[in-house]
Amino acid sequence: MKKFKKLTLLIFIFILTSCSFGRPEDVTELIEPPIVEDPILKGTWKISEIKESTKNNNSISVSVGDELYIDKNLVALNDDYAYPPKFSSKFVNLKSYLESRSVDFDFSKNSYVKILSASQGQLYSRDFIILEKNKIAYLQNDYAVILKKIDDSVKRSVIKKYAKKASKERTTSKTGEKIEEDISVLIGVRERIDTNNSHPNYYYYTYCIRIEPNKMARIEKAEHIFFPLKEEFWRLKCEPNNKSKNYNTIMAYPVKIENQINDSKYKGKYKFINDDIDLKINYVDEDYVSFDYTLVSDKLPINKYAVLKTDEIAKDSFLTINEFTGDSTSKQTFKNTIYDQISKNISSVDENKISYDFTNFGFIRNLGLWELQSSYQMEKDDNLEQKSFSINMALKDDFINQDNKDLTIDKVKNINNQAKDYFELANGQYVAIQSPDEILFYSIKNGLIDPNPKFSIQLSNSTDIVMFEQGLGSYAEKWEKSFNDNNIIIH
């Protein structure tokens, strides 16, 4: 028995030694993707049918017979791929899900379905709808692509092929974000114009900046916020009420239905309205719209914050902190945070007199970071005291990762001491720095900011950035074209 154990130990040591000193020939062994569990849809899938929702001029880049590969390190269909991908899943009402994307299909008997989402930053994003055990679908350009499983695994040669393709076309950061020079940036801004009364006017615009290697940057501007949501673009509008002049309405809808937005089918479906609110938008992306507001009916203007789901904006209900985080303990954490803030400023606090509003939180921009903000209101010496403050909780991974920025505010201030905000571009080539009257783009070389800006956007009014989206590689050209095709350009 002892001899057998010794022999086993020697074999084990030999295997370890071979692995340590052998030189891997397979490129997939040279790239270390994150260790994750196999996705629920792992395997090889073949397109069996392509359904069209409505007759339109849109085209689709896939055909019946094309194969989709899903593995923990790869999601790929022809030239559209994620390497490595991130996965998440959700259980949704299929009818509501399809309506939110403005398509009308009837391809499942199930009222509720599971969806696997695969993504790689701005490079790839796709929802796969699970129809049956070996049947899935996804939506693209008013089409539903139906696929059937043909193999429970993905051949190693396929993974090797896409690994080589990725090594030539892109490099990736530690978090899997694509790094390359060709990029389009969409910057959503809120411009403020002060009037003779105490009520300023707010106007929302989007800049599209296309940056290509060895070419001058192209900059276009259009009204409203134009932003990507999954495989399409949406528009967000916030304009004052004609009578009250208050900002009490937000519209967010797919640009493809813009000409039909007032049809009975869509009327009210993409609109938030509250006659008792006066708001200004602070944040927009494909998941959330966030703003601060006051209630018109209040004798004293009390500033509060709110978050809405972008594709469910018509529900008119603010997200609660536990709905936002998905964690049932968030309410208690939120209460503790509010109480601690009040205790710092008001002595002898009677907790029974504190009213907790679990929807009073929202995104604000603070020197290069998105933060969650809340506020409290309490009576103090016969006066109403109110204060806004950051709450360090409930942030998604995308926001938490902001703390790992390569460029600190000190480095930015050394280049431009008037900097009020900055955004690093995902390709690692530039940083956009906002000063009071410009947004300047500086190149980055060897981790250092070139002190001479490459180009800039002049700002004629007080401006705050509420959206910063980036499309790299093949997305860069698509985003620029879509922006120009679907907007009236302001020169």
C-alpha cells in the first residue's frame, strides 16, 4: 500500500512538472479568461427560422443555418462575439418584454420565460430568450431569430478560432473591456439658462464624437438625449409644461417608433408625467433615468431624488431602495444612513419624528464618479433644515469599478486646474475633461496625460454631463451613422 502511495505521488509530481515547464501551443491557453460557471445555454445552436415583426427596410446580418456558440469564455455568431463574456439571467413576462422593445411576436406558449443576458462592456450585448429546453430566440432589428441546439458543447477548434480572432482585433483590459482606437462617444448634457425669474430653463442635448486613428475627430450635436438600449437607440425628452413652465414630463422611447409615438398603440406607454413635480435629469442609461425634484404643492421647496427604470418609465412609480438593489436588507441600511446623517447635524433627535422615504435616492456626478445621493428634511429651531449627501451603498458593479480608475482627480487637476468632471475613454487612448466652458479631449500615452488637448467642444451655457456612452470597434461606425440618420444636426 505504501509503495502504491509513493508511486501515485511521483506520477502527480511528474504531471505538475510537465504542466509547469511545457510551452502551450494553443492560443486559448495563453489568454486567461475569468473563472466562471458554465452558462445555462452552453452549447452550439443553429438558426432554424427568422421571423419579421413588420414590413420595414431594416436588414439582418445572419441567415438560417448560421451557428451560435455559447461557452463560459465565448458567445459568438459570425463576426459578432464576446470574448470573454459576462452572464446574467432573469425571469420576465414575455408579453411585457416584447412590448418594451416595440415588437409583436407570438412564438411561445409560455407567459413567463427565462432570459440569459450575455455582454462584454460596450462590445457586445444580447438577450437570449429560452423558449424550450433546446430552443431559444433573440431580437434584432424587428426580427426574431429562432435557434435550436445541435450540440451540448462548443468545439475547442471554434474557441481557438475566436481566441485568435480576438488577439488580432482587440486587446482587453482586466475587466474584459475592449481596448482599441476607433470609437464613438455619445455625451448627453443638460444646459442651464437663467431667466429673469427664479426658474431657470433646462435644455438637453447629445454630442456624438467619432475618433478614428490618424483622422480629425468629427463632432455633431442634436437636441434631446440619444442613447443605446440593447440592440437599438432610444430618445429621451424633458421639456417644460406649456402652462406651468415646470418640468414634469419625461419621454423615453425607441427612435424607430418616433413617427408613431402618438398612435393609440404607443400613446402614454413611454411617458412619465406628474403635475406636482418640477424636475431636472441627472443621469440616463439603458437601465435607469435619475433626477432630482421638488413638489409644487409644498410650501417650501424640498429637494429630493428619484430613479425610474428606463424601459418602464410609464409606470410613474419611483424605484425603492430595495427594488434598486434587489436586497431586502437595503431598507434598514438606508434608514441607518439617514439617521446617522441627521444625528451629525441635529442634537437630541427623536427617531419617531423621522419620516423615511425609501424612494429618495438618485445618481449625481461628482468629480469623475457617479454617486448615489439622498437628502433629509427636519425641523430645527422652528426652521426646516434640509441637506443632501452621498450614500455609499447599493451601487452596481459598473459603478463600484469606478474606484479602480487609472487617472485620479489629482492627475486631471494637474493638467487642467479648472476641471469639474472627467471621463476616461474605454480604449485607453483619451480622457475627456470638462471645464466650466469646454469639454477637452486629451490623449494618454504610457499612462500620462498629454498636456496639450487634441480637440475640444465649446460650451456656451452652464452645462452638466448626464450620460457618457461609448461604442468601440464595429460599433463606432454604426453609432455615428445611427446618430446622423435619426437626428437633426445642430451646427
